[in-house]
Amino acid sequence: MASGMFGTVMVSDDAFEQTIMYMMWGLWNDGFRKQIFLNNHAQQNEIEKAIKRFMNTFQLPGFYLGLEWHRAVREFFETRDKGGQFETAFIHADEQETSLAFSCFLSLSR
């Protein structure tokens, strides 16, 4: 029985949470007290659970946030009928989302 798209690696929720949690711990040990996880697609609830689990387990001071960026910027991509500048609505994997992602991630690589 196939599950997910071709090449999908199935990981349990617990394994995913622990991976995020111990990655956060490693980052904290390296001095990162502000950790923002920029999520582009799915599993937002698991990321938030991992952050809460990290905070409850280690009780380390810091700022921790899981952000689904496309939800945070959606209001800036309104259609003309709602006072915006775009012809079509901002939806997952469209040209607006792809262009914005390229802009964000290419600027990080410079």
C-alpha cells in the first residue's frame, strides 16, 4: 500500500517531535536563544507540539516560534476585488508563493 507522494519518508509524530526538540537543544547549546522555525508546508501542529515539548522538558529561557509563513503574509497578497494588486488569490504553490520563497531563501544564501 502506497502512502504519500513518491519519495516520501514516513516518520512517526514522536520521532518528528524528538528530532525538532533535540535540534532546538543543540541550537540552544550553541547560543541561539531566539529560534524561529519557518514552515512552508504542513505539519505545523507537530512543530508547535515539539516546541512546547522542548520548553516543558528542558525549561530553558529563550524565544521559540513555529511560523507558517504563508499564513503570516497572506494579507499582503489580496486580489484587486479586495483592494490588493493581484488578479488571482494567494494559494499554496502558486507563482506568488514560489516567488516569495525564492526571494526569502535566495537572500539568505548571499
